[in-house]
Amino acid sequence: MRHVLLALPLLCAAPAFAHDVWMQTDKFIVPAGTVVPYRVYSGHGNSREAWDLELTRLESLRSISMRGTAVLTPTKTSEGSIRFTQPGTYIVAMVSNLARSDLPAVRFTDYARTEGLTPILTLREKLGTTARNGRELYSRRTKMLIRVGNSAAPQPHITVPIGMTLELVPERDLFAVGAGQPLPVRVFYHGRPLGSATVKLTNLDADATPIATIVTDAAGKAVFRHPGKGRWQLNTIWSRPITAADAEFETIFSSLTFGS
């Protein structure tokens, strides 16, 4: 099935903290033929809010299964619904386009430390720019896993990258992993494994702080323990220096949600 991307204009964001974005639903395992409503949020804890922005902020929304890719047409950024007619595991993938952020120096430094963007902090120290505002272009990528029906057929498509610029990819079928078992995930950046990336595991029903944080190894891998029943999010952020009139860095937020 053909994959369609829309070319959209660059938008300006208010000078505020740029949070990761994720998709979630009440049930991640559903019978075939079910219409699954989903919601899109930004931020955690007291900062959580619906990601209710203009539709022009979306670059693409897709549903990916063993049968191929379906391009979806949302009517809102903050919520929607998808009907799954055939059994299998589906990846629902959303990508936003670029926006601008201009943060005061102290807030930018706090944000970069919190998110583990050590290379950016090191570069600013080297260049002597730590007292300047942090100006960046940022975008988001998010995936949500939905299991439809009770088929035990292998679902290898969920353990390979789907082509996102920054992407979290589980090495095992998360619906076949039991509580306490290893949950290995790899981070890919421009198609290559990304080391030194901070990956957080968060309980979406108590999301003020992550329950675990791991930095990826040289192969881009982080191994968590499956937390068991519930609704969960894995997320990571990466940034690189750029040469632009209105920004020093390009930052990408990426998340993966799943549950039982």
C-alpha cells in the first residue's frame, strides 16, 4: 500500500518547554472488528495535556500491519478512532512537522539535562554559549502497538524500523513478553543504531516520573524488565547541531506505547 507524506509549512511554537507526544487507548488488545478510540497527549504529570493543535502540524498518520500500510486521515490531532478488521499486531505511527522553540538559557540547560542531551550541553560549553537562549527546531514521532484478535502468528514487522528519523524498536513482540521478563528495545537515528540515548519507561496511569531510565549502549540497545499489566510508554529524545538563522539544534522526540 502506498505511503503518502504531506509537505507542510514550518510553524512557530511558543517559547515553552517542548514535551514528548504519545498516543494511548484504553485497551491495547481488542477483538477483530473493533473500533479503537485513541487520544494524543503531550507532557507528563501536571504538565500533561491534550495535543490539540492544527491539523497542519501532522506530517503523516499510518497503520502498519503484516498486510501493508494504510494512510489514515485524522480530523483532529488530539484524538481519533481506527477500525481494525483483521487479526494481527498493528503499529499506529504519527509524525509531526517542524516547529520552533526559543528557551531562556537556564530553562534550556535544565531541559537538556533532564532529557539526557549531554552532547548538546557539551557543545554549548565548548562554544561558550551556555548563557544564550537555546533555539531549536523540533518535531515528534510516536508509535502505538495494538494487538487485534488472538492469532499466535509471528509479527516480525514490529521488531524492525519503519523509517522514522528517530525510532524506538522493540526486539521482541511485546504482547508475548510476560511481567518481569527482559524487554529489549533499540533506538535508531536516521536508520542507524544510536548509542548514549536516554530511554525512559513510564506508567501512563501514574506518569509524573518514569519508573525506569536506561542509556543505550553502542548498539543502540536498552533492556528493561516488562512491567506487566497496564499502559506503558517508552520515550527518547535526540538533538543535533544545525546551521540555521533561527536555530542552533534540531531535536526529535520519539515514543512507543503499548499495554495489556
